[in-house]
Amino acid sequence: MELNLDEALRYLGAKSQAPEQLRADVAATAKKLTSAVQPRYTYRVCALHRTNQGFLLPEVNLLLPGADAARMLAQCDQAVLLACTLGAQFETLLRAEQARDMAKAVILDACGSAWVEAGCDQVESELAVRLPGRYLTDRFSPGYGDLPLSLQPEICAVLDTPRRLGLHVTEHFLMNPSKSVTAIIGLSDQPQTARIRGCAYCFMRETCALRKGGKHCAN
């Protein structure tokens, strides 16, 4: 598992031609982070049925409503629920860095985002080995498109994340620890071409734009 430096630079808002010093700082921070903290994850493969209300995972009684889930899962007969976190250890590292140097803390935060995504990528790699001949959709998360953020507690309950990962959901449906992700991946016997990544589907789109003076992040 490797932390994607370009991904970290995107979280920092840097373009492909990032200054060499910034790239060096990101690489140094990434090296320290990956030696100190490893992403932890859990996932579950479930059957998937289409209903009038959306796609149902009957084994766990979880309904995925909305047009985006319908588009992503249209050709799927199974779905994977996953959760990944850097845990409380990353929060401790970040707070310590914020007390010392806010500029370095910003870089560490971006590297943390890229590192938890690397954990999700690792799940996809494991699924490819575990389920040969099956095709994966892009992973997508509650809060993207019209998939409700309120699904977070249900997904975490199904995956038993408080016990397995120390991962909880706040009353506002946010992850605690913050560098955590829940996601859904569809499984099909056919190649999957639908895409759902990017600002257009992010539930933070408008607040992100307001915070950054009309500019969105580089995710």
C-alpha cells in the first residue's frame, strides 16, 4: 500500500506542476505518516436487489435510495460496504503538528486524506483477488450526489465499526475520527463504466466553494 503523492497535492489544491519544494515537503511528510500510522479497514460483500424505493441489501436490511445509486448499481447483483480509518493516532499527530507549525499541519492533513484513500484502494485490490471475474464500480459514499449522508450510521452499524475500528458517527452524520471513510462498491459480471467521483457529487460542494471564495477543492 502506498500513499499517492499526487493525490495529497490535489488535496492541497496544487496543480500537476507543483513547486519542487512543496512536492519534497509532501514526500517527507508522507514518509513520516506512513511509518507511524496504517489505514485500518473492514468490509462486507452483500447481495443486492432492486426495489421500487432503491437498491436493497436484504441481508442487512439496508436501502440505498436515489438516482445516483441506481445509476452506479444498475448492472450489479452484489454490493460491498466498506469503512476505512486512520484512527485516533492520526488525530493526535495532527494536533501536535498544529501546535508546532500550521503549514506543516496542512500538509499532514492532506497526506492523511490521501492515506485513508489508499486504504480504500487496498480493499479494491483485495476484492479483485478474492472475486476474480467480477467487475467493480467506482466506490461512492453517503453524501455524494443524492445518496443521503444519514446512511453513515447504518453502514457503520452493519460493519460494527465502533468495535472493529474505533470509528463512530456523530449526531450530524460525520466520521469520528475525522480521517475516516465509508463507501459502497457495486459488483457485476460486466465491465462498469459509470463514474461518480469529483466535485459535482460531493455533499460539501457548496460550503467548500463558499469557504474558498468560489473555488472547489481538487479532489
